[in-house]
Amino acid sequence: MAINTDARHAADVLRESAALQSTDFGDTQKLLDISDKGQKRELNHTPSDTHLDTYLDSDKNEHTDVNIASVPCSPSRVSFSRAPSPTPGEREPSSFMWVAVISCFCPAVPINLFALYFAHMSRTMTQAKDYDGARRLGRLALLLSVVSIVVGLAIVLYLVMTEIK
């Protein structure tokens, strides 16, 4: 079994580091006390601060009242809540699923699959009573379906024209 001859040296090093830490802590405590005193001074109002407060209060009283209902809301402040159900004279928004299904017979594969997806999402939003979202996705599905049909017809016409020559 080996005897540790450095045990006495290690104990001296620990005592010295503890002494250094206690002085560091004292310095830290002094800094914290100074910052606490600074914060207390900031919280106390000086006469110039109270003069500024009375000036601001009098300035607030001079403003005229503005009717908030008359100010138009910007588009960024429009509520994102779901739209109310359609009025009795208005129909539910169309999902244009039938156009998306017809566009699937055209050879413009990625476009018509997106149209079918957006038509399905439009129908889902209609069932969830989100009519604005359903209208938006329905129009997008219709646009993609028409683009798919036009591209598909262009591809078919190109293939037919090259076969004739």
C-alpha cells in the first residue's frame, strides 16, 4: 500500500484557495451593496421627476378624445378568428373538388395533385366552419386545376402535333 506524502501540501492549497474565495466573496458583496444603493436612489423621486410627472399628466389632459370606432382598422389588425356562418342568402364556399378531380386526368401530374389537395383542405375548412379559409383554399384549388388542365392540353396538343409530322 502506498503512502500519500502530498496530503499535507493538498490541505495547505485548499486553505489558501478558501481564503482567496472569501476575499472574492467580500468584494462581490461590496459590489452588490453598491448596486442596491444605486437602485434605491433611482426609485426615490427627485423634485425634477415630480415636475416631469405633473407636466406629463397635464399634457395627457389636453388631448381630445378620439372615437375608436371611426378609425379604420389596418389590415394587420384584422381579427384572425373564424368568419361567421354564411347568411341565409349566401351559400357555403365551394371547394371545387369536381374541377380538381377532372384535372387529375390531364398529364400535368404535380400541379393537379396540389389542386386536389387544396380542394380537400377547402372542404375540411368548410366542415370546421372556417368559411374565409375555405374560400381562399377553394380559389387556389380552382386556379391550380385550371392551370393543370391548360398545361395538360398543351402537352397533349404538342404530342399530337409531333406525331403528324
